[in-house]
Amino acid sequence: MTDFSARFDRAFALLQLAIDEKRIPGGVLGLTMADGSRITRASGQAALKPEPRPMREDTWFDLASVSKVIFTTTRILQLAVDGVIDLDAPVTSVIPDFNQYDPNAWQRKVTFRQCLGHQTHFPAVEPIYTYGSDPDLLRTFVLQRDWRYQDPPVYSDINYILLGIALERLAGKWIRAMDPGPGFAFSADPDRAAATEDCAFRHRVLSGEVHDENCYALQGSGHAGLFGTVGAVLDFAADMLARDKAGDQVVELMRTPIEGHRTHGWERPFEMWSGGGHCSPGTIGHTGFTGTALWIDFDNGYGWTLLTNRVHPTRHFDSGIMALRRGVSDAINGA
């Protein structure tokens, strides 16, 4: 780990600079090798409002869209490997009432694989939470809405909301009643969590409860909602590295491209991607809106995560998170 210790120091210096320049309140950086050996370090503030709290290595983070890959993708792919679902079957094979009043609707042809790779035609953003507060009714809204057709396809949370509903149908319970996985949870102790936004919708500073408004209104969803510490995220990365060495089919699918820079649930290197310009071709990664990210380099056998509270106390501020992610990743990769 000697060379990686120097790389880690250079990467952490970039995080510290962002904190010193008050672009983000705080963050935790972590690096793991396939054997589980790791380095972690924290700096800055877990909260500024209503009372300052220091960032710690055991601070819990709202992982936002990193939930997609750690929770939802892993479970959908395992179901496919187990033969429970067919990735090329339409999601109606599990959710037969999806757009049930129009048998010819384009939405009814959408497949699990297309949802995983964001190759559908759903709109990028939809404020589902503005249509009501009953989670059952909002699920029905998602399933029966005549969604506007977006061409070309874009990254859309609706893909993973649907995948989450499919998981719920198969399990016979809502996501928040499921096992989130070792070291993870769907909420956290507010005094041990990194605060996110001073929310205009909920009229309070959020800490330990999900930041994403749609996930909050749905009371759990496949696109967001997972909480974890840097240790839990690195444990997941180390597990994926070990499973890859063992020829695990789920990890193989995670690494398999669907189209362009998208694999089954993840991204792989492309120009200006979050993982910087020096990743191996065998790297996958994903980011989260709250300021989180995870990357795993299967070719070289290590993974790294940058967890920040860059939306605290507001998202309406240029935190420079995209440049920070790229810079940290380049440093970790020896650039």
C-alpha cells in the first residue's frame, strides 16, 4: 500500500482544499484493495446547520444514486442469474398492470436491461412528490401515467423506480422492509449522519432521512434511499473485487456494456467522466446527487469512494464536485 498511501495523500489534499475554500462542508475519502486492506480519512464538517458537527470516518451518508448500484442493480442482476427474471423481458413480466389501459403503449415494451442501462425513453426528471403524499397512490401514478417520450434516451430515475417496484412485487414487501445489505440502512441517526439540504419542501435541515424528494414521498424506492459509512461502501467494493476474481456472474454483468458508456447499472470510462482520465478500461463507477461516488477498478484490483455533503445547506451553489471527483480519481490512479 506504500505507493497507494502517497496517491491517497495527494487525493485527500484536493478534498481538503475544497473544504478550506468552503466549496463543500466536509467529506470522507476511502480506498480499498481486493484483500480488504484500506485507507480512510475524514475532514471538515458533517453539519453546519442548525449546529456544527465534525465529519468523522464513521459518519453515515445519504448515498443518493449510489443506491442504484449497491442495492437495486445487485439485486436485479442476482434475480437474473438465478433465473427469476429475464433481463430482455419487459418489466410487465413482473408488473403486468404497468400502463394497463393501453396494451400498445411504448412503456409496456420496456425491458429490465433497458432500465438498467438507461436506454428507455422516460424523461430525465419528474417531480413525483408534487402529485400527492400517499405512497401507494404515487406508485400507481408511476405505473399508470402516460409518460412523455424522451428521444434520445437519457439517464432517468424512473428506470430505477420501476426496477424498485419490480423488486417489491417479487418480494411481497416494500423496499424499506427489505434487508439493505451489510452495513447499510434506509435511514440513520441524525447525530451521526452528514446533513444534506435545508429542504424547502420539508422545512427543515435533513440529516439521517433521505434527501431525494421522490424517494421520500414513495417511502422507499429503487433509485435512492440507501445510507452507509465509508466502511460499508468499501466493504461492498472489496466484495465485488473478490467476487470478480471468483468469476461471479453478477459482477460480470455489472462490467458488461449495454450501450456507450453504460453497463448493467454502472458507468465505464468515457471522456470527462467522474472517474477522471486515467482509469483502466476495467473500471466502473457511479455518482450520487448528495455528493457521493464509488469507483471499482477490476483490472488493477482496487476501489475508491468519495463521500461528501456538497448539498449542505443548499444544492443551489457551485460546489465544484465534478472537478473534485475527477481530480481525486486521477490522484488515486497515479496521474
